[in-house]
Amino acid sequence: MISEFEKLERASVPALDEILGVPFKVLDDGFVRVVDYMGSDSSIVQAARVSYGKGTKKVREDEGLIRYLLRHHHTSPFEMCELKLHVRVPMDCWRQWIRHRMANVNEYSTRYSIAIDSAQKTKPEEWRLQATSNRQGSEGNLAVKQGELFTMREIELQSLARTVYNERIEAGIAREQARKDLPLSTYTEAYWKIDLHNLLHFLALRMEPHAQEEIRSYAATIGNEIVGRWCPIAWFAFQDYLFGGIELSKFEIELIAKLQAGDRNGARSLAETYGIVPPAGQDLKRNIERDEIEEKLRRFGIQPPWSEA
Amino acid sequence: MISEFEKLERASVPALDEILGVPFKVLDDGFVRVVDYMGSDSSIVQAARVSYGKGTKKVREDEGLIRYLLRHHHTSPFEMCELKLHVRVPMDCWRQWIRHRMANVNEYSTRYSIAIDSAQKTKPEEWRLQATSNRQGSEGNLAVKQGELFTMREIELQSLARTVYNERIEAGIAREQARKDLPLSTYTEAYWKIDLHNLLHFLALRMEPHAQEEIRSYAATIGNEIVGRWCPIAWFAFQDYLFGGIELSKFEIELIAKLQAGDRNGARSLAETYGIVPPAGQDLKRNIERDEIEEKLRRFGIQPPWSEA
Amino acid sequence: MISEFEKLERASVPALDEILGVPFKVLDDGFVRVVDYMGSDSSIVQAARVSYGKGTKKVREDEGLIRYLLRHHHTSPFEMCELKLHVRVPMDCWRQWIRHRMANVNEYSTRYSIAIDSAQKTKPEEWRLQATSNRQGSEGNLAVKQGELFTMREIELQSLARTVYNERIEAGIAREQARKDLPLSTYTEAYWKIDLHNLLHFLALRMEPHAQEEIRSYAATIGNEIVGRWCPIAWFAFQDYLFGGIELSKFEIELIAKLQAGDRNGARSLAETYGIVPPAGQDLKRNIERDEIEEKLRRFGIQPPWSEA
Amino acid sequence: MISEFEKLERASVPALDEILGVPFKVLDDGFVRVVDYMGSDSSIVQAARVSYGKGTKKVREDEGLIRYLLRHHHTSPFEMCELKLHVRVPMDCWRQWIRHRMANVNEYSTRYSIAIDSAQKTKPEEWRLQATSNRQGSEGNLAVKQGELFTMREIELQSLARTVYNERIEAGIAREQARKDLPLSTYTEAYWKIDLHNLLHFLALRMEPHAQEEIRSYAATIGNEIVGRWCPIAWFAFQDYLFGGIELSKFEIELIAKLQAGDRNGARSLAETYGIVPPAGQDLKRNIERDEIEEKLRRFGIQPPWSEA
């Protein structure tokens, strides 16, 4: 028998209980609030220990175990914790959010009810410029002066959209159809429930610098304000291993080893073999993977073997 | 050994091969086209037979087996067939579509590329009125005369939205932000891949009369034009059992049995017990479940025991 | 704003808190105990109401709403409740259990620890006979006298298996390999976490008379002892609609309507059209669907049009 | 319009067509054979390009794009390919296999049919010893002489188990119960269908040196013999990035940077801060994470700052 038959109390986390129901503001009119949760850091340990059975002595501290599980991607114990949020998000942002399929969702219905009368507004200083370094991001901001014009245009458009919506509703047009031309910036609300493993995966993708600023704000709030209170050990482990770490490819490992051994020529010809640099004598053309490798080497303070010393 | 070791050919369905890549038009500018598929009616049978092993003689025809599996919700053999579609859908409709989580999706990215320059337009005769009988549907249409005004307003709003979008793009505003006020009616495109079991579940929900007209059009096209060609036996079984059928509750079964036995008073007091009608002498108040029961009884030609004969 | 910003307390269910951690015995040495849970009947209502938004007045009682959601398969609000169990189950039974994919699992590892020293034993009176009416069930029992022999043989086999396992372990053979010939009757343990919607689906399949007796015992315990305490309104609705109900096909609806209208000949020829009975004059051959239809008609007290009155 | 409306042909892969249905032998009596598939390397590209829309010029080769997607964990395009296998596996191994939930399964039913008359046998030279370095693996082999005894005992046990099974069947005991004491080594068969993203995840976990030898044999066969033929570009990328690569934690990145900068003392005190080594002067106690770090540093040819030079 590995189980003890004592009566149990539910796992609870006082630090999270304290903020239950309290909204954390995000963007101009959005929020995130915890509605309910199940489990805690110690539930992760408890689930892992069932796998180890009675054979396991409690040699390691719980913290050590959680960190071990996380860095080895033993994900199932993290699925034993569950978080339920109430969120308010622009529909455009929600379109990205909902792509995470391993969650439970109840969204405010604009078939059933009048659409929420709020759309995300952009301040003159908040208009972002298209990134030049990558096709899908943003980089820097529009001059405030020019931003003022776009902010005014936005108000004009959003208010026409709302007026048209209201006209339709007043004429008796069905809500499910009246909403069809609302702007993507219109706020929606939802209950969103997810387990800790899938939540950390969501956060890893959405806190990442390439994620769009809007969803990044929500992810940062969920991570820092909520997960940090709820499962602080798992949260630190996440930052040390999953979020703060990097991956090295087979080539990168070999490259560093050669450089470490002082074999700069060997490193360079390895790079040729993998197609990262052209054969000696030819011009370097742009290569996305090479850029990525250089960025990693830079973090170690290593000079790429193909750049001039 | 239950397996025969002969070399296999891939299952293929000539009737579907014929329309591979051909778009079926839906709404004013949407479409659905088959990009690829795996399996056929006979793959359902093949998967079911692995469960039955060598012990099974082929007593029943394949058709009988497929119909048996479907009406008994033995769903796993239907998961062995897979369909990949390319669809073009208004974002508002896509918001409902994407709620089906058991599918694989690649959507056109308006972070990466300029938004598709097309929004769903409503003709003067297509404006639908809010249903009075239920809070979330539509019922009947606006007078065409009045519809003309709303169609003009729609054009005005959609074209302002596009103009503002274009102004932003031209000023160098990031695509991911420029799109924020596009109307929900803007078309998007996606590859959508799903197995037959989950597809039939999608169709059961989205072909249903209470589903919104827009997604109903897509569902009907997928069902009638595509599944009907791909797995015709499963498709007919779906219409006979899942889509064309009804469910009866424990109460409804007992009620019909009592009425059948001529025990009208017993039926009436059973209905009281279940809270479907108030105790004799009190007024009937509106009760949604009673409405539903009456509708079912009507299909059998049975008079409810609480209505005057 | 549809949300009220008051601080919340976690939903809790005193009736379930009372049995938290307490094992319910199943089979000869198995159990089920609740380790944790999230939500209650009122969480279902809360999630549904977010969809309806502020537009909804609380006209219906919570009970009415839950019953409405359940019988209309509006499943997402039921996903908002989550249950975590600790179970002890023979591996053979666990093989069926684990086929339900929408759950979170941590199982006792016999790679990591010595296998649990317990295997499910069969009493002389518990040996079941192969069903003759269907290929996969059981029906009736072996005579006790004969059962005694099989029980003794079982003990002999199980104890040889354990002896061999122990010999391997003592010789230093790896646990992951030593276990390879343990009988399927060996008990395993697991934490198993699932949301209420998926749990009800599990129960509908596994409480059903055709499910194997062993898993049926677990399902009945989970349903009656646990779900009944946890979400009693949902549990009653489940019994009235999902579990206690039946489905009628398009054909069955039409058939009943014709019989109800007194058109016995029309009913009979409808049955011919659907291939349920052969053309008049030919002999009835066995037909599984016809058997199923007759069983349904019997529940209503309706005589099939193809049987002699 | 991003779509071209030409008629399509199904993606096919001649190298895979050639082996369709042909079993690859695994273990003493197991196999893996491809029954069907959907998609190819080019389907991954096609799905990714829908996201990029018309804005994308085909600057990169398909190979570059697939490798980019894989190393950046843009997983959704890999979900567009689907593989259906027929496998024959000992139940003990299947217990691990089935834990991968994102797959479709139809397994041979021993309720419905007589259990397959084959159990995995262990040759005298195949008995593995329990690992001393980790609690769940194996390491080295038992002496063949001693192995002979265990092989004989295995035969004795497996044949008693089969005899008992047959006796039960002959006495009319239900198949679902007769099977209860079959050894875990008994072979089962199944159809198993999975998309390429989830398959690569399965392979990453199950080809890994810590995975149990039996499932590792199946994974290696599926990877090398099947995926290598089916989607060769994705397969090479998998080996370069996912399977052949490593992850570095935040600490490990900082540690390497310090060592690279020649700051051996700084590196050592960083390790103290992170709890990897005890404060100077204290004895090193065993620390699993430190062992892991040393192993990574060794691959780069870097001496840990806490070991004597």
C-alpha cells in the first residue's frame, strides 16, 4: 500500500486566496482575475511521488524535485494543477489566445447579449512601426505628432462602427448579424481554465519577445502576478529553465567544442558542411540561422569562426 | 496473427479525387475546397475489424457495420479518416469555427501579410430580425426597403475601415497593429484538418437549425458536397442516426409509455412529479422543457396529457 | 462591464470536503478516493452566465439552467469543474480506463519501484460465462463447484508469477524487465484528474450495462458516491437525460408516428424501405438493428408492426 | 486571393508507397507497418505558406523553411501530415505507448476475440541488470549462464498462464475475464494514427537513451525506417535540432559566459549562488543537476570551475 488513508484537506495557497476575484488591469480596458484554482507546488510533488511509489525516500527537497521535473520535461505532474481566470481582452488578441487548444473556455456571447461597449484605443505615442528585421513584428514608434492623427481616425472609425451597430440593434436586426462589422478591437470576456503545464507552455510562447505586445502584456500579468503567487517554485524553475534558457542544435554543440579546443579552422569548415557559411572565398549571403547562431555565441562571449577577429 | 502481410495500396476515393482543389462557393466571397484526405468508408471497417481480430467472420456487410458503429457511438474507427480543407471565411464566423479544438489549423497571418481585401457584404434582403422565441437566434427578415439603408451604411463603414487600414499601412504602422479595427466581417483563410469523428460532431452542431446561418452554410457545404462524396455510407448513417434522430429523457420515455397504455391521468401526474406542469388547478407558466417535449410529441402525433384534447 | 469586482472565495462543497481522502473500496483490493476538486454546481452556472452576459436576468433557477445545458449538450460550462482522484485498479481494468484521453494521469511506476504486491482475485462464485447474445460480454456464472477449481488455479498462477518476479528482482534484474510477466490482474495506482464534462462522458460509457463488470464497479462508485456529493444537480440531470435516456433514429421517429396514426401497413412498408424487415413473404433473418428497435418499442409498450399481434 | 483554384492531386511519397503494408520486425514477434499516410514534406511548406499569404516570396528553399519551423517550434504545419500504423507490441510496452494521448487508436479486443497466442520471450543473454546510476533504467546484462535459468522460468510461467487461459476459455468463462491473468508480455495489435508533430514528440521521448529498450526499438524503427522515407527533410531537421540538440538553463548560459571570459572565480561563485556547489570549504555532496551540467560542459570540452584543473 503506497497510499495513506488519512482524511485530506484541499490544497490551498493563501497568497493566491488573497487576490481571488481581484482584477489586474491590462491594456486600456482589459483585465485578468483569478476565479478559482486547484493545487499548488506541493500537488506537483504529490503527483510525481505516486509514480515513484513507496520505493522513494524523501531525499530531495520538494523544490529540487519540481525543478528536476521541469527541466526534464516530465510534464504530467504539472497537469495536476488547474487555474481558472476571468479575462477581458480585445477580440483581435483573443484570436491569438484561443489558438491554444488545451484549455476550457466560456466566452461572452454577442449572439445572446449586446456586444460590450468598449474597444481598445491607441494613444498617440503607442502607434508601432513595422519591423524591418522580421516580417511579423513591430519596432519603434510613430512620431507622436503623426500618432495624434491616427488616434483621431481610430476614434472616428470606432464610433461609426458603434453607431452602425446600435442602429441595427434598434431596428430589430438580430444581434448575431448586427455584430458583423464590429472592429476586432472590441473587448470580449471569457472564463479560461487551463492546467499548469499547458499554462507554462502558453506563457513561454506569449511572453516571448516576438509575441505581439498586446498578448505579451496579458501573459506577463498572468505569469508575474498570478503564477508567481500560486506556484512560486514552479514559476522560478520556469524562468531558469524554460523561459530563460536556450536550445543548441547538434551543429552548435560541435561548433562550440571545436572552438573550445582552439580549432578555428575546423569550426569554420564544420560551418561550411552544414551550409551555414559558403565555401571560403565566396561572399556571405544573408542566412537566418547564421544570425541566430551568432546571437547565441554572443551570449557566451564567443566570436564566430567566420567573422574577422 | 491477425494481420496479412501483403503490400497495400493507399485507400482512395475517386469521387473525391475528382473535386480535389475545386472550391465550393459559400456566402458572397467564401469557399471550401478539399486539399487532401486519408481513408474512406472502408478504413472505418478496417479499423473496427482490428478490434474484432481474427475471431470475426465477415458476417455483416461493411455498410451494416458502419451504421452499427455510428449509432452506438463507437467513435474510434471514424477517427481513422482525416480530411484537410482550405477555407475562406469571415472572421466572425471563424470565431465560432475555431472553438472546435480537435482540429489542426494554419490560418492566414495578418501580422505577416496584408489583410485580405474583402469583407462579407449583406444584401438588402438579407438582414435578419432578432428571434423572439429564443434569445440567440434570428427569425424572418427586415423589409428590403429598410434593408437598403443598412446595406449602404455597411458599405460606408467597411470602406472607412479599409481606408483607415490602408492609411496605417502606408504610414509604416506595423501590420499587427494596423489590423486592430478591421471589421469582424473581414475574410480570413485557413487550412483546417480534422478526423471524421470530430468532423461529424462539428457538422451535427453547425448544421443544426439553431446554428448561425453563416456557419450553417459552410457546414452544409462540407457535409453535402464533401463528406457525401468521401464516405457516403458514414454520411447516410449520420443523417439517419445522429442528425435526423432525437433524444428522449427518462421522463419522456415513461410519459410515452403511460400514454401508450392509455393512462392519461398517470401521465399527467408523472409530469407534475418531474415539475413539467404545475399541480392541477394552477396555471401553466412558460417552461422551456415542456415546449421541447411538446415538440417531440408532435412529431409522433401524440397529444400532451396536459393540453385539452 | 459584466463583471463585479468583489473579492471571491473559492467554490467549495462541504459534502465532498467530508470525504476528501477517504477511500471507497472497489473489487477485492481496489479503491477510489477524492484528492482534490475545483468547482461545484454553481460554477457551471457561473460559466454559462458569462456567455449570456449582463443581458440575462436570473429568470431561471440554477437547477433549470444546469438541466437545460446538459440536455442540450452545451458542454463547455461542465468543463469548468475538475476532479482529482487517487485510484487503485487492476492493470487489465486500467487498460480500458486509460483509453479516455481527456484526462491527466500520474501512474505508479514499476520501472521506478517494486510492483504492488496484489493481484485481483476471483472467488469461486464470481467466474462469469461468455455471453451468447453478444460477442463481447458475459452472462451468468459458472457453477460454484467448478469455480473453486478455477480459483485454485488462479492462486497457483498468480503466486508463481509473483515468485518469478521476486526471483528476478533478487538476482538484480532491472525492475522494468522483471515486471514483464506480471499478470494483468496486478493492481496499479494512479492520480487521475478530469473535468466534469469528460467525467460524465466516461461514466455514460462505463456505467452502461455492456461495459465490463470491473470498470462498471469503479464507474458506479465514482458516480454515486462522488459526483452525487460533488455536483448533485448535474448528477441528477445526467441520470435523467444522458444516462436514463435513449436515442431514436429518423426511421424510429417515423415508425412511431405511423403506428400512432394507426397506419400499421405504412409502418411495415417503411421498415422494408429501411431494410429492417425483408419484403413481405420472405423470412425474417436476424438483424441487430431490428432487435434494438424492438427493445425500444417495448419500453413504450408499442408492438412492432412486423410481429403478429 | 491567396489561393490558386487549380485542381489538385493528392500529395504522395513514392518511397513510402513502396513499403506500404510491409512489416518491419521489432523484438521477437512484434512489427510496425504503414497502413496509410497523408501529406509529405511539401505539405508542411504548403501549410506554413498559407500563414504567410501572398505577401511571401519564395525566397527560401522549402528545406530552409522546414528547418526554420522545426527549430522555432512552429508546430502547427507539422500537424498537417498524418501517419497510420499497424503495430504488434507486448502489452507492457503498449502501456507506455498509450500514454501519448494525441493519437487515434483501435486496439485488438480480447473481450471480443481470443487473446493473441504470443508473449515476448527473453533470451538468456537479454536479461538486463538494474541501473545503479538511476532508479528507473537498466545497465549491463546478467551472465548468460544465469540468464538461462530465468529464460526457462519465463517459459514455465508463460506456458502455465496460457494453459490456464485456455482452460478457462474451454470451460466457457467469458473472454473478458479469462484474460485477467495473462502476462504483460502478451502481444497485442493496434492501428495507431498520429500527426507528424505529435509523432516527432513521441520519438523524441521514446528514442531517448533513458526510454525503456523495448519501446526504444519501436521508436527507432518508426523514425529511421518510416519517417525517414516519408518526410526526409523534417526527419533530418528533427535529428539536428530536437533530438541531437541540448537545452541550456539561464545558469548554464551565464556560467559558460563567465568561463569564456576567463572569470573562473566568478563562475564558481555563480554556482554557489544557484546552489549547484556548496560554499567554498564545504564538501561537495551529490547533486543531480551538477552531474547533468558537468555532462554538458564535457561535450563542449569545458572544465567545470569546481573541479580541480
